[in-house]
Amino acid sequence: MVNVFFIILIVSLGLIGYSYFNKPQDKPKSSVIPSPSPTTDIEVVAKNLAVPWALAFLPDETMLMTERAGRLNKITNGGVHLLHTLEVKQIGEGGLHGIAVDPDFKTNHYIYLYYTYEQSGNLTLNRVVRFKLEQDRVSDQTVIIDKIPGAMSHDGGRLKFGPDKFLYITTGDAQQPSLSQDPNSLAGKILRFKDPSASSGQVEVYSLGHRNPQGITWDDQGRLWETEHGSQATDEINLIEQNKNYGWPIIRGDQKQAGLESPILQSGSQTWAPAGAAFYQGSVYFGGLKGQTLYQLKLDTLKLTEHFKGQFGRIRDVVLGPDQMLYITTSNKDGRGSPTPDDDKIIRLNPKLLSD
């Protein structure tokens, strides 16, 4: 009898232990949706977009994206979440363009946007505005640079913070080439704003003589590189120095004149229609709109290599993500491309696989 009792007791304790250690455990709750880890060397992060113009990353690695129609979006786990809509003048190339995240975002929560608007009298202008972004809420709009000349094309629009933590802004000539040489005009320039987070500040002309600069990036020596749309081809890559004049409309292509800077590289009779640019391990990568190519300029040799020519269509922005991957946006719905059913897209690429 005793042996039977102990057998029953041991079996019962075993069943209780099995039930306890194998019961379903509650999963820890998290308010943060983790970003997807790259599982392939080429991966579509988001699709079915409408002219995504610029990308930027928050300190927590969340991606922000602008669409030209005026939408500011957040990309999370492949989902597109609308954060804010701006009233923009979407005419030709006009609309919502660049975005930049303040280097001190963790404390001030500031982001910056560049967009086209209409003033009374059907006047087309561009401005740079500052917003607060807290818990997916966009508030406190403040205009920091206003009345940048605009037009159906040549609106510039790229925003980026440099290594000096100053905000750099590219502006186009607004289809008035002479404005690029006018030091009193904001058109056809690279502008620098020393402290856009302050209640007031001073914008300065960093360089002039630009036609339609679309991409800026800094290399590992702190040098500023710029991509620019030329006239009748002759697209340019320029090494930008403060207070230098880059010649438009006085010179173009390989033409030279005293006091004016010629490009480091130009496209000759070809057309790149160069757009956003990013630096990675000795090379500047930039998108080609008409060229429909991801271009790589190796800085030590100035050798230009083409990647994915025609594969994705028109490529607008190129950004190096916090994961050291390249992120590109297609621009096949901008009226000049041939969109596929899934366009437009954000695509993540592993730059280590791009041979030069």
C-alpha cells in the first residue's frame, strides 16, 4: 500500500511540474515596433508611394519620408504612417521636398522641411519650416527661411545638417538664371543656417552660381560634395567651398573662367539628372532620374560606375542609413517615368556588394 501511495505521489508531482514549466508564457509588451533587420542585399522597404522625395532617420532609427504632394510619413515595419500634411503648391517639380532631423533632436524634437507654396498674385515661392515631432504628433510650425524664388522647375530643395551641425539648403535658379549670380537673391545657391533651432538666426550664402542643386553630402574629410542638373546635359558633380562661385549661367560643362569654379566631373552630352547623394567608404553615391541609375563616384580616382541601370527606373534620393545600408527612392510617378504597379518604392541596398 505504501509503495502504491509513493508511486501516485511522484506521478502527481511530475505532472504538476510539467504543467508549470511548459505553460504558455506571457510575452513582454513593448511600445516600440522594432525596425526590420535586412535579410537580403536588396530589399523593398515600402511601396505604392507617390513621388517620395526625401528620407531622414530619427535617433531611434525610425525613417521619415516626404512625398511631393505634401505628405510627411513615418516608415515602420514596411508600413507607411501619415504624420502630417502640408498645403503645398504641387506644380511641375514643386511641392514638399527635403527633410532634415536636428542633431539635437533628442532634446528639442525639431525637424525641418522645404516646400513650395503660392503667394498672392500667383507667385511661386519656397520656404524652410521647423516643426516639433513628439510621439508622432507634429506641431509648432515656425518659418525659418521664406520667399526663396520658385517655379515649375529648378526649385532645389535638399536639406541636410553638416558635420558643423549647421543646416545646409540647396535652392534652384527658379528658371531665372541671372538670379544664381545675384548675391542678394536666395535662388541658385547653397545656403547655410547656423542655428535653425534658435528663435531667430541668420542665413548666409555659402556658395552661388548653381542651376538646380539636388544632392549634397560630406566625405570623411568633411568636404562638401554637390550634384547639380546642367543645361542640355552637362550635369555636374562639384566640390563645394565656402564663398566660391560655381559659374551658372556664365560657364557650364568644362568651360573655364577666372573667378569661377568648374565641376570635378560633368556628364558631357549625356544626362544623369543627378539627385540625392550619400557618402560611403570613399565613394559618393547619387541617384539618376533621367539616367535611371545609381551612380558611384570613387573619390580617389574620380572613376564613375553605374549600378542597376534601368532596373528601378528613376532614382531620386540616396541616403546612408544608421545600419550602413543605402536607401534609395524611386520617382516613377512624377510624370516623367514609367511606373510599375508597385511604384514608387523605397529600396534598401547593401553597398558592400557594389563593385567599382
